[in-house]
Amino acid sequence: MDICKHFSEIKPEQSYSVSEAARFLGIHRCTIYDYITHTERPLPFFRMQDNQRIQFRGDDLIAYKTAGLPKKGRKRR
């Protein structure tokens, strides 16, 4: 049985964890938190009622990736 999910096939109606979202977007988990608090285009998320973990809807992840990820990096002077 294949444990690793194929993240090219995200289901829009399913919810995903921070790690799964990071793998789908091709970024590090820590960058996900930067995208959540991004000033111009924050990544939509919700919290589960039982354990308060951050979750992402599949359709939000697909839309965010197709719109292009925000630029992140050092600010040059």
C-alpha cells in the first residue's frame, strides 16, 4: 500500500493538514504560516473544532497554487 499521497490530485472537497498543503504547494511547512499571515494575499484556512489544528480546503489550495505563490525572500535595500 502506498503511504505517500499523490498531491497532483488534490480533491477540492477534502481538507488537508499543514504538511500535506506544504507538499502540494512545493514549499516548506514554515512557509505555510508565512502565507497564512501574508498581508496582500493570505492563504485561507480553518481550524478543526475538536483539536484546533489548522486545516486547508482542497479547492482553496488549488486556487492559491494556480494564482501563483506570493514572492518571499530577503528585502533588498
